[in-house]
Amino acid sequence: MIEIQMTEGYGSPLLFCDVCGERITEAGKAAVVYDNFRNDGERVKILYTHKGNIDGKTCHHEAELIIRSGGGTPGWQELKRYLTDLAHNVGFPASAMVEYDK
């Protein structure tokens, strides 16, 4: 889940695992899990999770079990890929981010 956490009076956007509730601090160790094989145009909820079995966490597997318990077939994307695709789909590709961050 994406949340704003107040730090010294400023709002800081942070990402938390939808399974264990702990903060996700490394994009390469996180995934987005969703109900796959849906109809074109259909929107599905996603779960942000720690990926695989990293640092003793099994959040990714538990998220897949949540999807299966609802009758779905889980799919997933590494968080880095998801964020890249999301930025592109909202018209804010990496090249624009470099300019914005200056």
C-alpha cells in the first residue's frame, strides 16, 4: 500500500507490503501480485509484496494464496518493471523524471 508518512512536518510517500505490513525499501526485492488472465479492459486490485523468499519473508507466496483463495490465478511483476510501466502509462517516462528531478 502506498501511504504518506509525516517526517519532520513533511509528507513522504512510502510503500508498505500488503501482506506483512512492513515497509518495502528495495524495488528489486518487491513484487506486484494480481489476479491474472482477466478480460481485456477489466481492472484488478493489486498487492504490493516482498518478492519471493527474500530475507526470510514469504509475502509473495502468501499474496498468491490470497488470489487463489478468491478463485483467481495469480500473476506478478517485479516492482521495478511495474513502476516503469506505470510511469510510462501516466505520461511520466524516465527521461522526463530526470528533467523533473533537476
